[in-house]
Amino acid sequence: MISTLITDTLADLYHRLLTGCPRTPLLPHAAVQAFRQAKWSAEAVPFIELISGTPMWTDEAWEEFTMAHHHCQSDRYQDPFLYRLFLIDGEKIEGVDYARCRESWDYLRARCPRWPGFREDRCTPAIKEQILILMGATYAAL
């Protein structure tokens, strides 16, 4: 992660020297910081976010991540969660740009490797049944 931070800082500096303007990162800095500050908790509870229909856990700093995107008018706030759902169930949702989602996922993974959402027990097909049950219960309650 340190080398990624150094690379980002040098790229920002180089871009500013060439253009006189700050470089726009793929994802807002505050969003990346939210994921860096998120701490895994054994008591974290999974839930389904209703707009995207994707699974999340209470220790993943989803609210802070999303608010950072809205503040910067970035539309990539659902990318890592949509990509994780694809990793879990292998199904693609029509209209979702999975190349872009993967780009956001990889960007965050390089910068926030300790984010709880990257834990294997949260992003593999092994939890597909659990997530499908949670989705069913969530939408049945509406």
C-alpha cells in the first residue's frame, strides 16, 4: 500500500506540474479514506442495500464512502459493491459496466487492502446461498 500511495502522490505532482491543475483520481480521496479507516468487526451484520441490491456489512463504512462520492459528484459509489455481488453469485446485471466496476474494485484493493469488504468470507461464491436468503428476506419485508 505504501508504494501505491507514493505512486499516486508522484502522479499527482507530475500532473500538476504539467497542467497546473490537480489530477482527478479514479475515486474521491475521501471515499478511499473511508475504506482505509473501516475496521473489521466480528459483530458486523450483513444487510442488503436497497438501491443497488447488493450485500454490505455494518463495518464497511458504506455511508461515508457513498457520501464522499456524492460530495464530489462521482457516480462510481456502487462499483465495488456491484462487482462484489458478481464475485459472489457470478450473475451479471443488465446495464452494469463490469469493466468499470472491476477497475474501481482493483483501485480500492491496491489502496485499501484491509477494508473488511475484501475479506474472502465476504466476496466469494461460498456465501451465495446466505446472500440469496438475505435478499429474499429483505425484499419480502418491503
